[in-house]
Amino acid sequence: MDRLTAAQVFITIVQRGSLSAAAETLAMSRAMVTRYLTQMESWSGARLLHRSTRRLSLTPAGEHALARCQQLMALAVEIENSNQPEGDALSGLLRVSCSLSLGQSVLMAAIDTFQRQHPRIRIDLHISNQRVNLVEERIDLALRITSQLEPNLIARPLHRCRSVICASADYLTRSGTPQTPAQLAQHNCLVYSHFGKSLWHFSRGEELEAVAVSGNLSANDSVMLLAATLAGSGISMQPTFSAGPYLASGQLVALLPEWQLEDLGVYAIYTSRQHQSPRLRALLDFLAQWFSGDEAARLLNGE
């Protein structure tokens, strides 16, 4: 097993106070965290943690191992940075994960601008709608759109993401136009992730309403649901940055405009605040600034 990864896992266990919390922070299974800890104890030839049902604490050997692991991680960063002298252009590879919809509608414009500023930085983009294991898949940065982050994730908020309920004119001609959120339950709604009921949450002033919707098609990718919506298959909830151009062209119709949908957060997720390469810090700082600018606002609004 990778000893550098094992060292990072051990440090995270100590910092977070449990194997489960470390697994959440590292986007790693608890079983894998346990394997790394077991391997660390095997390499050390001693038990590193006292484990009880309530808390973990370091053994004397664990305190020694923690100090050495921290030194190892610092050395790894130092070695990486040693090839990046002060004043030289940033270079090297960054592995970035994001969803297809966010990548093609918003992120590629940001990456283009970033790489114009740092032409020696290479970016390997991984498209996934699933929660990725940053450590095991060696992802430097994951961009995620969500209403609620898992506990103990290290995340930097970048922006808010608005959504819209929409359908094609053809579908509405055949099936009618819902006038209230409750009427959506009588329509073929194209839902995300799984077959069965999904709850869509609406607000209008102080009024709140949650509607259980369902349909004959579900997908784990909003781009596919958008394609089905354009084809007239049903009604879907789409991020505004994806649906905006089709709403502007008239290919899609926004429904229930007087009702608001819950905003989602756009987050940059990474594994460590302390052990970051200069190129990752540069990308994080760039994204934080770029997402607060006019171009990002235009793209996120689907303009």
C-alpha cells in the first residue's frame, strides 16, 4: 500500500477523532481507512491508537508515528515545491473532478482562463456525478453542487446554483401545463438518480410545499434528463446554467415562475488545508475569484 497515503489517512484519523469521520473527509470507505491504519500499525510494529466506543486516543507509539507522518507529509510537499523555485511559472498536473453539466456549461470557461494565466499547468478533468474518493483516485480537487455537504469535508464555497422546473412546448401541448406545485404529481417528471418518488421543494414567500414526483425515466446525470426534456419526454428540474439557453430560445418553457426552488451550493472540495501544492492553491484562489465575477454569474444564470 502507498505509505504516503497511509500517513495522510493516519493524520486525518487523529485530526477528525474517528475512522468514520476520516473516511468522510477523505471520501474513502471506512473499510479502506481501517486497512491503511492496520498497515500503519504493521509498519510501526506497535498499536498506534487506543480505541473505545466513544473516542480514540494516541498510544505513545502513535504519538511518535504522528510526528513522523507529519514530517513525511511536509517533506513530500517540500520535495514537490523544490522543483518550483520562487518566481518560476507554476507547472505540473492537477486532477479535477466535476459533473458533466457543470463542466461543459461553466467550468471549461474558467479552466481556459486559468490555463491562459498558467500555461504550464496541465489539468486532467474527470467527469463524474458520483462522490469521488479523492485519495484513492488521486483527485486534487472536486467541484460539487449540493444542498448539504457531508460532515467534516474540507470545502470552499464558490457560488450558489439556481434551478428551474421546465418542459418542452410539445409535452405541455400533449399533457397540459401544471399551475401549482401539487399538480406536478400528475405529470411525467424525469427524476434524478433513481426510479421512484423524488421530493421537489418549493417556496413562495412564507409558503412552503414539497411535492413527491415520479415518472418513467430517471438518470444519474442531469444532462441526460435535459436531453429527454428537450425531446418532450416530461418535466425536469434543471440547473439554470444548463436550461438557460433553451429557455431563451423557446425550446423549453419555465414552469411555476412564481415559486422558488431551493438554491444549491457550488463547492470546491479537497483533502488538506496544510499540504497543498502551489498549483492547487493557485487554482483554488482563482476559482474563488472567478466564480464571484461577471462571467461566472452570466454562465450560472444560463445567459
